[in-house]
Amino acid sequence: MKVKGCCPLDCQDSCAWIAEAEDGRVVRVTGAKDHPITRGVLCAKVKDYETRVTAPGRLLHPLWRNGPKGSGRFETISWDAALGEIADRFSAITAEYGGESLLPFCYLGTQGVVQRRALMRIFHALGASRPAGGVCAVSAVALLMEGHPIGMDPEEASEAGLIILWGQNVLTTCHHQWHFIDAARKKGAKVISIDPCATRTARQCDTHLAPRPGSDAVLAASIGRHLLETGQADLDLARLWVADLDAYRAAVGPWTFARAAEATGLTAAEIEALAHDFAAARPALIRAGIAPQQAQNGEAFVRGLSALAILGGHWRHRGGGLSILSFPVLPDAKAARSDLIAGDPRTLDIAKLGQHLEHADPPVKGLMVWSANPAATQIDAPRVRRGLAREDLFTVVADHFITDTARYADIVLPATTQFEHFDVQGAWGHHYVLANMPVIQPMGEARSSGAIMRGLAEKLGLTDPAFRESDEAIAASALPDGWSLGALCDEGWRKSPAPRPAIAELAQKLRLSDGTIEAPAQRDMIQLLSPKSHHFLNSTFANMARHQAAQGAPTIMLNPADAARLGLADGQQVRVTSNNGSLELALQVSDAVRPGVATIEGKWWEHD
């Protein structure tokens, strides 16, 4: 038996695949050769995704904690008992503390509409606190909400004359995009990497610039200043789109090539060459990653890139512009049914989960986590773990394995894998919507998020028809107008393109400046970065033996100059300490990182 499906993980590419089963077992998964983006190739992370279904430790039955929180000690219980306990505890918490003392926590462990959104219906009906914000592309999303164009069809990238990969390691994090980059290169395009590390991608580019982390906004400002000072800015487009051109001009004014060189650690000649290339290209495309947004001046960085794409006039040309988040038109939030929300509950910023678990008022007394592993991936993870360890916090986790987060749960629910459930999803790096067909029955007693929602709603006595909808009906509710779920399933995927921005006056013009652009503070300390690993996707796969072997033991990488200054040698064990904690691991000395920077690829599970 063969079915069409797709990779569910938090990646731009959302690979289309063909899953094959024999005698109720998944025997192989291969890329779908006719998908226009992924073209039959799966990445190093998911090329043997079928092994996840039967991997050691796979959760097959609901579990009840029978040891201290964090111990990972559980006993098997029935679904009826698990859902009954969850319903009783959630009802008691709501009665005593109010619905806002419940908090659902879901992120991008899966991009599926059903797996991400279905359970939110329960929490909406209970008046729970609403999760808001994020821990990755927060600045880009904020600009998107303001109306900034920050995405484009990657299939157009082959028509760019210059491609800047700014803080993006394409060959590790979204390697299918390289096909279009390479196609542009074969037509004569230049490809530039801007990254503090000489990544797999940087080593394949024509030029690699390694600025100090956090100085990206300054570098963008210096290029913008050059466009304005030399008369190469597209002021006609700026007048159509921009509300604060004078404020932007004032903000970038101080950032000459020489001053920007002091802040970035690049040479003035390198910055000038970059500015000349950007101004001359027809068109230029900036592909920006997530990491620079998470550093100091992250919002100024994203606004600065939007300014460059506009002032350079690159949005006028197919293949040009800015690409950070490129979504298909898929109104997937509709599947969460916000119309079910009881009252006007508060919103809690999920980036501050640890703070909320310790100090929210009213307190968070009930937490449910799915499609996420915040104990391993969240900002200020030690504080998150302290919050999870509270004995007065009732925690439910749905997952495939006992993750770092699940070890703190009171009840753990076995979730289905992508081979065991139906779903529909988009992507954040292309414009295709994909259907995922199950190829086997759920292993053990695993359930999809939709099935968990229906069972828990029954225990809670929720009677709205929304709580009885099938997974297929939930997915269908999120499709674009006029689409047929059956047709999408037959085709496997369908393009739902977001149009390029029109070259016309905007009713609400864009803000390019958020005030002065500051250089990052320079301290006499090593700056630690945590770039994406090649064989894990965030913390997913960090428990898989094959992936662990391919990734190798965790190390910290340090530039030779810093190692010599500190009297350290390659291979020795070192202790790394920050404000958030410390750990001991082996040192790798390499000029792949610039001086003043260290890297630890992540994310590993603590108990491994």
C-alpha cells in the first residue's frame, strides 16, 4: 500500500512524500518526485522517518505519573481513566481559579491543521488563557501583521541577479531551496552568505561575510544609507509604500561604511562591496533566517531588510524582494474555532512560559502541552523546568516519546505519528498546501489530536457540534474558499499562492524605522550561539540512535584565536557558563566561527 503524505515538521520545505506499508508496518518513505519544491528528495533528518514509528520508547498507551515530577516514572492507565482525570482536574481548576488558570501550549512540532488546532477548541470553550507570540520569527510576524511584504514564491528565486542569504543555513535547514538558488547562479547570479559561522551553506557561496552577532541591523542600515546618499534608492516606490522615509533616513544617516565596520567587525571595503552589489543587481533577493531576529536589535534588523527590498526597487521585479516567511493562502486558524471562546480571557506570551508558570495572576494551575517540548527548547529553559516541577501544577503532555517536558507531566497521552493520521498543512517556505494520508492504523492506543479532542470534550460535557467533527471535517474547515478536500487528497498538494505586492499606493503605509539603530553592546565575553543541527530538527530526533550517531556528541566550537587566548586545546573538556546555567562538554577549535563567538549546535534532550 502506498499513499501520498508530507513531512509535518517545523521546516520551510514541508516535503511531499510517498509512504509505503506492508502487513501493517511502514517499510519505507520516499520523496514525491513530482512535487515542484521538494522534487523527490528528503533531508538527512527524515529520510528514514518510518523508524520513528517503532523506535524504542515510543508511547503506545496513556501514562499516569507515579514518582516525583521530572523523574520520568509512570504507570499505564486506560484512555477512559486518563481523559476522566483530565476532565475532572480541568473542571476543578476552572471552578476554583477560573478558566484563565488553564494554559494550552502548542508550537510547531507539527504544522498539521488538525494536530495543531483541534485541541484549542477545548481550551476556547473552557475560557482558558490564550497563548500568543512565539519563540522564533516574532519580529517578522509583527511586520507581516503591519503589512510588510516579507515572503515570495521561492520558485521565482531562479530569476534573481543577486541572492543574499542573511543568517540562513539553507543546506541544513531548508535544502530544497538551494535548487532555485543554484538555478539563479547558473544564470550568472552572485550568492552571498552573511553569517557569523562558516556553515555548510556559507562554504558554497561566492562570498561569505561574518559580522558580529547582533550587528545585522547596523549592516543593513549602512547599505540603506548608501542607496539614499548615492541617489540609487527607488524613491518612487518608497513614496507609494513608506510612511516614515525621513525618519528612516535620519536613523541610517550615522552609519557610514567606516562606522559600520567598527560595529560589525567587517571591513569598510567589504561593506561597500556588498552595498554596491545590492544596488546594482536587477533584481536582488534577500533570504533571511530566524537567528538574527533573536539577537539584540532583532526588530530593527527585520525592518532594515524590508527597507532595503523597497528602497532597492527589488519588489518591482520577479525574483526580487525579501523572503523570511512565505506562506500559502491557508486560513488554518479557522480550525481552532475562536468563536467558541468563552468571555474575553487573557493572552500569555509563550516566550515567557517560565515566568508565567512562576508568577502569573491568576496562577497557571493546569497546563497541556502538545506539538512542543518547551523544557528543551524554550527561552530560559531552567526556569521553565522549575515551573513544570510545581506539585500544584497539573500537566498533560501528548507526544510520541517521554520528552524532557513529558517527564514532568501528571498524565502523558500517546500521540499518532504522521503515518497514522490524516492531516492537511501548509509551509512557511513555499506556497503549496499538502494533504497527508495515513498509511497504517495507529500503533498501540495512540490517538490523533482530533481524537483526543473528541474524547475529552465528551468527558467535559461539551455539546457543541464542533466537538464531534472528524479530523477530515476539521481540516476542511481551514481550506481556502472553493477548495474541495477530496480533490486535494487526490492530488496530494495544490498551490495556493500569495500574490506579489502590487506596485501601487498603500492605504496604510509601512514604517521602516523604530528609532535609532544601535550597535550591539560589546563585552569582554564570548558570545554563544546555538545554530540548528544538521540531523535534529529543534529537539525532534535528539532521542533517535541513528540521528545521535550522525550528529556526534555535543561540542562547543571556538575560534583558534580565542582558544589560544584562554589556553584551551582542541578536544579537551570545558565548562561553559552563562546567566542561565552551565554545562560541560568537549571543545572543538575551528576557524568556522569568527573570533569572539562560540557555537553549540542544538537541541539535545537534558536526560540524554
